[in-house]
Amino acid sequence: MTTDKNPAYGKAIKELKEEGILSKNLQHRQSKYLNNIIESDHRKIKSRIRPMLGFQSFKTANRALKGIEAMIMMIKQQSYFLRQPIQEQVKFVNRLFNVYA
């Protein structure tokens, strides 16, 4: 597991190992730079959420984050459905957002 240099992560991981939640064989690496890919995605999400002043409920947070993640996947072409015909893409997005036409 790779985390940044925040000392709280080390303590939390140690406690989770002692409780048996995490494997004793788990290696914890602390590196400022190895998490940059994840942090860059997180930054994009934060920039979209900040103007909304956060979320009022878990339900709205879940829906908004699903949409943001779906759009990021499409932009990065990380999804199988992009190689499918447009009708299949529409079905995928409708399923993702529980939209039934």
C-alpha cells in the first residue's frame, strides 16, 4: 500500500494489521510522488465539488461522484463500451444512472 507522508496512515495501518483487518504481509510505502496518479484524479473531482459547497446527503454525493467518474472514464477512454456502437454506449450510460427509457 502506498500513501503519502502523513504520519496518521502508518499508525492506522499498524492498528488494522493488529486487528486482523489488513494482512500482516501488507507492505506500507510512504512516498510523496507514487500516489500522484490517484491524486490527480482526486483533484479533478475536488474542483467539481468545491463550487457546490459539498453534498447535503450521501445519496446526492453518490450520484454526483458516479457521474464524474463515468465522464472521467470516457475522457480517458478507459471503458470497454467506447468500442461499441452508439446504441450500446447509450444503454451503458442509462444503466449507470438507473435511467430506463
